[in-house]
Amino acid sequence: MHTSFSVRLFLIACTALLHACNTKQPADLIIHHAVIYTCDSAFSIREAMAIKDGRILATGTTAEIQQRYAADSMLDAQGQFIYPGFIDAHCHFTGYATDLWKCNLYGTASWEEVLQRVEDYARTAPTEWIYGRGWDQNDWPVKAFPDKSELDRRFPHRPVLLKRIDGHAVVVNQRALDIAGITAASQIPGGRIELRNGQPTGLLLDAAMDEVEKHIPPPGDSLTKRFLLQTQDSCFRYGLTGVHDCGVSERLLELVEAEQTAGRLQMKIFALLHDSAQYYDRWIRSGPYRKGNLHVGGFKVYADGALGSRGACLSTPYRDAPTQRGFMISGPDHLRMLAQRLSASSLQLCTHAIGDSANRAVLQAYGMVLKGTNDRRWRIEHAQVVHPEDIPLFGRYGIIPSVQPVHATSDMYWAEERLGRERMTGAYAYRSLLAQNGWMPLGTDFPVEDINPLRTFYAAVARRDLSGYPEQGFQPDEGLDRRSALLGMTVWAARAAFEEKEKGSLEPGKAADWVWLDTDLLQANVNQLLKTGIRAVFVDGKAVYRP
Ligand SMILES: [Zn+2]
């Protein structure tokens, strides 16, 4: 549908030219009069590009390309800007899809609004369970965590589970606790059951939350496939042509592959498997899996939880909760065991680490196995709070920090309350982390944050929120230069998945995945960045989005 649409609307057939230029090499499409940021190793800028069979034939000046190639379709970019298709190096593509049947609690301004949305949703919910996602008590006038009392009053007979925006905490009602068999006496390693006066409040963290969630039946295959395609559309409209899906089940991978094989899912997906002992041996034996647009490259492990829910594992107590230090979801023993086993394969190990203690544990576990510089590209996802003394370990062991610049500007209002002034030095320290290996992939963590990769770019360079606050930027010394921000969303993201030879830059032989924007991301005023318009998005030389 999109191809014929693009051909009809803005590609000009030039049969006359073909007749006149028999000696020219045939191409499918020529883009000319553009400013093409190729993102190659010299950061070259070109005017024109010829494409055939979904791949880039050549780039050059408009005159050079038109002299050497003849194409059925010509696209005049009108002096505007072409970039490699954006790649989100840390998101939850399938998670976003399977969230689409849940009650949307993103952007709620109070607990009262959450309850209202849940009541509306409950009337048409597809299952007995009332399943919501996206609340954030930091956005409310009362910043205390919610409890189950109102949920028990309004839903005495139906189980309710409402997940926090970061995916690391839920509030559930008594019915849900009963189904999961959770009481005040339950002990769940890697999780926490919040108690008040000796009784569960309904707030559960991490592994405790999983104990309830596993009782919720997943949506059926056909519904899930529909949601995958909806998610793809939501990504294409922001210029994303590739995603790193951080933590996927084998069942969802099968559905992804089926939709890709059927030609409906064109999104390029690099997937990291959920950490599960069930299939370590099988995957370690077979190694990375590549077929078409699916690449399964390693395991995603959780070292700790998140800062917002105080599940991030800190080396000293939370400043605003002096009895708490957070906790490890996977302790050092598990990390070392997995690192050891994966060292025998070419799979990547990608571990979520937020707190300084968790980051140290992962760096040490990786370091014990990697020993020195290497090209395994094992990653630490988020690398959010790192003790300044530990930052050099990323360079020493060639460990790749995989960071999400919007997290800095989402958390900046309250991060210091949690961490204390001193610990802010190594928090959201993206420039220091980039310096370690000289390259670094960037992502959004959607649905935790918005899908839009231009927000990543803006947050990385401006270190401001959408309203422009703070004017000088949050810890501006740790912002990224624009070139690095663009590379982090393109070729460095590809590199973090061992895919830099096939995508991420616009060079001959690589996939013709590109976006056409009306704004020069390298030159425009910082306030213009978020007003950028998307003119077209192409995957393998075919238009997948055109507003
Ligand atoms: Zn994530």
C-alpha cells in the first residue's frame, strides 16, 4: 500500500531519461538535491543517492549520481535532510504491543484519575482481570505510593493489577493477592511486598509483582499480531526503522517471525531473550539467530529495579528513605554464572543496571570473564547511576553502556532526592560514558518513555524537558554533541547489535533504510528540534510512512 502511494505521490517516472541514457546503470530510485547525513566513518554529507533492490548503490553529488545512474523513480528532496533510519537501541517493542489491551494510565495527574480510568476500562475489559499500565506517583500532587484500599472497595471480586510507568512496581487489590497466594508472611527473593501495620498495602516490587502477573492470561495470537502491526505503525511515523527489543519471550518471537515472513511486519528487530534457565543450553549451543528482519542476539538480564520505585540497588541508603538501599533482582552469583556460560558462545549479555551498586556488580561480573579489551559488545542497559571510580571499567573491559537520554530529563526533578547531591556526579553521565569506548548506542525504553527518537536527540543535546526547563540544561556537562547523538541513534545502535555492516549508515551495499526530515538536526536551533516534521520513512528502499 505504501509503495504505490509513494510512487503515485512524489516519485516521478522518467521514461524519457531512460531512453537517452542507455549506458547508465539502472537503479530503482534516485534521491537528489538533498542534504544526506550518511553517518559513515568520516561523517560525510552527500547530495544524492541511488538505490536498487532495497540497497544503496552509491552516494555523491546530484550531478555524479544522475550521470551514472538512471532510475524509474526520482525523488527531489528540495534541499531537505536525509538520515539513516533511526534505530532504538533499548525499547520494548513487543511489550508495547502486548500493553495495547491494558488500561492506559500514562499521564494521569492523580490517583483519583487512575481510579476513574480504571472504572471506565473495567466496563469493556477483554478479560476478568483489570490490567493497567503507566502510572507515576511522581507526577501527582500526593507523591506517596498508592495502596489497595480504594481498589478493594471498588473491585471486591475482580482482580486488579496496575503497573507503574517503569514496569518495576505494581499496585494490586486483595483479590489479586489471594489469587497469587501472597500474604504478609510471603518471602519472594528479588522482590518486595510493601507492608503497613503488618499487612500488605498492595504495592509489590519486581519479583513479587511477577508472582501476580503470571496469573494474567496473555491476549490471543491474532490480537497480539494486530497489536504488533499497530506498534510498527507507531514507530514508523517517528522515523524508527529498527528496534532492539530488550527482553522477549520465545512465544512472542514466533509471532514476530510469522508476521515478518508474511510481509506484514517490516520493522527490523534485534531481540534479546528474557533471562530464563529453561533455554540457556539450547541458545548457547545454537548462538545468534538471523532470519530476514529478525536477529536474536543475546540475553537481557535484570540486575536491579528502578530508581522511581526505589528498587534500584544503591551502595548506601536512599537519601529520602534511610532504611532502604533497593535490591538486586539477579545477584552477583547469577551474573557471574551467566557471564561464564555465555562466554562460550557469541551471544551478547545485556544487563539492566540502574543503581551504583548494581552497576558495580555487573561491571565486575563482566570483567571477570572478559578480562580486558575485547569485541564481545556486552552491554549494560541504562548504566544510570555509576560510581565515578567505576566508569573507567567500561573502557577497560570494552563494556557498552546503552543509555536513554530522556530518562535524565524525566528523572531530573527528583533524582537528587533519591540519590543525594554527591551521587549525582556519576548519574546520567552520558558524555563520560561515551568517552569510554568512543561510541555508545541510544534508546528510549518505550513504553517507559515516548517512542519519538527526536526526543532522545533533544534530551541528549539540550538536557531539557519539553517545556525547555532548565534553561542551562540538567548537568549540561554530561550532554552529548549533536554528531554523537545522531550516531547513537543510527550506526552506533546498529553496532551495539553487530549489525553495522548492513545498516545504520547510508553507504553503498547497506540497506536503504532512511528518513527524510524537514530539519537539519546538526544545525537547527535547539528549540526547533522537537518541531521537526517527518517527510517520509523508507525501509529497504520502500516507503513505509509518508504523512
Ligand atoms: Zn527497558
